[in-house]
Amino acid sequence: MIHLLTDIEVKKNKALIYEFLLNLDKEKYCQWHPAHKEFAVIKRTEKELGSILYFKEIVDETTVNYKWRIIELTENKLIKMKALYFYPIYLTIALESISQNKTIVHHYLEIGYSIKFLNLIIDWAVGHSLFSLKKRKSQQLHAIEEYTNLENLLN
């Protein structure tokens, strides 16, 4: 399994960040970062858990477009999503308050299988092609840019 953790300090209250993330629409998503191209709510549930969202972005000339299901929520603290894709991809956004108006965003991507045999073969191939070291660095830089932009957007 490939683990990619990026920690970003944002000078905003974690409740504001959480609210922004759970109430995205296409306009907000596209304003958030120039790489963001499309966003849609495919299915919205009353308490958000199980909601399905579609994101499309172009990061370092690579189009990334997945439908994501929200699989775990903790109010003002955590959003975890699973890509609806043939290969396991999880995104966890954890919000850690370090002061009233300062938050550490833990942006955590998990890609691949946790089963040893599959981990060794399939994850190795994916880690050297679809999710190379260069693409991992691009994803981390993108996450940093996103939350730096979000700090300014939430003014």
C-alpha cells in the first residue's frame, strides 16, 4: 500500500474548513484551485455519510477524475472518502486545531491493497507507473496549494 501524508497549516478555524469541504459546489471547487475543473454531487444523503461526489482536476498534466463515497465523518475533525474505482484509493482529511484560528490539515492518501500478496505485486506496479514518485510529489504540492488557497478563499 502506498501512503502519502501531507500536513498543511491553515490560518483558519477547523469548523470553517470542515463546513467548506462538506458544502462544496462546482463554483467553490473551481475557485479553490486553478487545477480544479469539474465537481458534482452524484448522491447526497441527509447526514452526508454515503454521499457520492465527483471531482475532476488536472495535476501536473495528469487528469484525475473519480467519484468518491464519504465513508467516515467526525464533525469538524475528519472526512474519509473511498474512490469508486477498480483499485483501492482512500482520502482522509483530518483537521487538528492548534489554536482558535489555526488548523493543521492532515491530507492522507492511501493507495493499494493491504493484503500482503497483492501489496507486493500489484502495488509495486502501480507505484512505478500510475502513481510514480513524481506523481506523488505533484499530489503533495497540489494539496499544499489547495489549502494555502483555501486560507485566502475563506476570508
